[in-house]
Amino acid sequence: METLPTTFSAEAYFETQPPPPTVEQDVQSVRNFLRQQQENRRKVVLVTSGGTTVPLELNVVRFLDNFSAGTRGATSAEYFLKAGYAVIFMHRQFSLQPFSRHYSHSTNPFLDLLEINEPPEGSTAAPSISVIPSKRDHLLEVLKTYKSVQKAGTMLTLNFVSVNDYLWLLRAVSQELSVLGKEAMYYLAAAVSDFFLPREKMSIHKIQSGKGSLHIEMDEVPKILKPMVAEWTRKGFVVSFKLETDDKLLIPKAQDALEKYGHTLVIANALHRRKFEVAFVYRTHYTDSSASQFAESWVRIDLEKNPEKEIEEDIVEELVKRHKQWVEL
Ligand code: PMT
């Protein structure tokens, strides 16, 4: 059997790894969605959100996961919708989603919002359910916006689980979205696995224990941003995220990414400060992807003064401004 390289080019990856069964159907729904948005002359943003998995077996029992609850992506999607964008929300199955994120089962369980109203004694009426008064205003506001987005048809939701699903879907959606040229934004907040097990190296059945320690050699996932910028998207406004735990690496790694992939902007965030501080890192000459002069600007919020504030509101506001300038260039 031919041995496979341990660092795949994007091309080799797509030639050797099979597409997920749902990709064709997803592409069709993206096409229909884009047609509708073009008729209404809306800008469209693709938001990726949540972590990808790397299955260890074909009949998967075990997998490696990437850290991400999906908060950044789901919250940002809401602010993009508010700013008049149509949103393709491509997220990890069961990670947070716009609107329902406010009632996540762990932080704000839905059942705790409800109360049972018993009928008066002797009545044959059934008990009814209502929302507890202290939660009504907030729920009504979220529900109204959710329903109006549904009615306007401005959000399309797609999902992925494994890094393979993600890569195939990202390529397909980016290629479709590229018809919008500069009017499209790509907001890549998903936390993508750096290593994976090619199908050829995976065990068919559950890996059995009892033989001592487990050694797995993984291959490197191709850096998908490069072909995405150079081939799949035409002049789109591409924003990637950089997550680091070591502060010293944050800005240099973001600059490295811009240099390597030639995209528009990196939003750099440190793991423990990501909810109140991020840096925008970009080239001083926006349109020149070979320029190597970089600038950075920080977006910060004061959660002590304003605990309800979400940093994504300011991130999106700044991006909308920059995207407008980009379109007008
Ligand atoms: O969801 P939350 O809990 O709110 O957390 C949000 C977040 C911290 C996950 C998010 O803000 C974030 O930083 N996301 C990117 C994390 C990440 O995976 O960084 P990375 O260095 O592996 O990737 C950098 C960029 O390259 C990403 O935009 C990714 O989409 C892209 N990438 C990564 C790997 C790969 N093979 N190809 C890629 O294109």
C-alpha cells in the first residue's frame, strides 16, 4: 500500500479523505439562501463556531476535541444580524447557537424560567405554564428578535462534528459565497484541530484496552486558510482568530498568520482574557497582501462597570466599519 505523507497539502487532503454525506445537500441550501440574500442586496457573513473533533475509530467511540463552547461565534452572529447582515452559521453540532444561547442548559436552564399555575380547587381545568415574571422581559426581547430573523430568512444554520466535516463544508461554503466577492465576510471563530488521523490509519472498531499504553501518530491538518484566501474566496473579507495561552506569543503569532495566509485581519485572544480584551492585527496597507508592516488595535470592555456587556458587540461594530471601507476601496 502507498504510504501517505504526514503533512497533507489541502489538495492531497481532499483527494484522499472522503466528503461527509450531507455536503451536497448543504451546498444546495447555501445556494438557495444566497440567491435570496442577493435579491435583498444583503451582505453575508459566514461565521464558523465551536470546536472540531478528531475521531480515533471509524465506528467512533473515542475522539479528541478542541476547546470552544461556541460563545464567540453564536454571540457574534446575533450582532451581525442586528447590523443587517445575513448569516451562515456553521457550527459544531450541539455547541451554542444564536438566541438559544441565552438559555443554555448549564448556565440558565430553560425549565427554571417556567412556573406551573394550578387551577383553583375544584376546577376541572388543566394546570397551565407561564414564564416567571422576573424573566419575561428578557425572554420576550430574545424571542421577538429570533422570530423576526426566522421571518426574514436571514440566518442559515449548518453543522459539523469532525475536522473532516469542517474542512469539506468550509471549502464548499466558501466557494459558493465567493460569488458575492467583496460583499462577503468570513469570520472564522471555530477552534480547528491541528492534527488528525487519516481514514487509512483509523481502526475500524473500538480500540481495545489491555495491551498497555496507546500510541497514535497523527498527521498535520493542512492550513486551510491559505487555499481559502488564494483560491476559494474572491476578494472576500477574511477574519481569522488566534488563540494563545502565552501572552508573549499572541501578537507575533497573529502577524505570522497574516504573513502566511495573506488574509485581511486576525483577531488575537488570550484564553483567560478573551471575554473582555482582544487585539485586531492587520497590515498597514490593507489591500496589499504582501506588505509586512503590521498594526494592532485593542478592543476592551469593563465588565466590572458593565457586567451585561458582550465584547462581541464592539468586535462586530468595528468589523462592520472595516468591511464597509473594504467594499468601497
Ligand atoms: O467558543 P468560545 O468558548 O467562546 O471560544 C472562542 C475561541 C477562543 C475558540 C475563539 O475566539 C478562537 O480563538 N478561535 C480560533 C482558535 C483556533 O483554533 O486557533 P488556531 O490557531 O488553531 O487557528 C487559527 C485560525 O486558522 C482559525 O481561524 C482557524 O479557523 C484557522 N485554521 C486552523 C487550523 C487549520 N488547519 N486551518 C485553519 O484554517
